[in-house]
Amino acid sequence: MKKIIAFGGSSSKNSINKQLATYAANLFKNVEIEVLDLNDYEMPVFSVDKEKENGIHNLAHEFYAKIGSADFIVLSLAEHNGAYSSAFKNTLDWASRINNKTFQQKPMLLLATSPGARGGGSVLDIAAKRFPFQGAEVKGTFSLPTFYENFDTVNGIINPELKNQLLEIIDAIEI
């Protein structure tokens, strides 16, 4: 059975991006799903000085190993001031010191959502262009606008048009 690693690029305990990533991962059939919490990989702010003094943080190695254990990644990014959250960027910075191809050539569904009408569109654009350089094979992207109007914790995406868009993307992906 193929394994999906799903996570939100946010440190919020009630991360809407973690909710979206979990929901999307569960739309795939006949897979094992492991949902990561970015809070489990909280490390000091990356700097070359800290790396020189203490080496690459153990949590970076754990995160990198989790990515390596996946057959497919579902990642939904939070947008902070138009870019990645600092928590996600820091995890990525540390893990990239192990291997700049942090995503290890894994296929990925890249998502974003926010309470606003653009649904994290800026961070999604940045990541879709950047992640292939870091070893991601981006197989699809999807932005969910106005999260609280279009998502329900019981039913997932409740806007039929948006739900169909995501389902079409997932149906086109072979894991």
C-alpha cells in the first residue's frame, strides 16, 4: 500500500491548512495516510552559526526521514504576509542542510487556503515555482478561498464547484 504524508505548513494548533491537507489526503483511495504536525518539528531559528556549534538539529533529520518514507506528499501552505509561515520556512531551512532536495523527488499535491478570497494564492505560486528546485514533483495545485465559508470540519469542502475542482486534480494523479 502506498503511503501519503500530509501536513499543513503552519504552527497553528487549529491549522486550517492541516485540515485541508488531511481532507485532501483522505480523498485518495487505497493509501496509508500519516498526518504530520509542524509543531512536532519546532527548532531554533536556523543559522549557520547554530549549525556549526551543534550540527544539524535532530528534528530536521526526523522531518527529512518522514518525507523520505512517503510515496506521495500532500502539503497545504499557510500564507503569512504573502509567503510561507516562518515555522514552515524554518523547518525547510534546517532540512535543506541535510539535502537541498528536501522533498527527495517525491510527487506532491500542493495546496493552500486562507480565510481570504485569494486562498493563499501568493504562497501557492511561490511554492509551485520553488519546490521543484528542492526535489518536489508537483503533480497538482489547488487553492481553497474563504476557508470558513467553503469548508466544514464534518463534510470537508462544501462548495460543490471547488470540491469538484479538487477531485478532478486528485483523479488525474497516479500514486
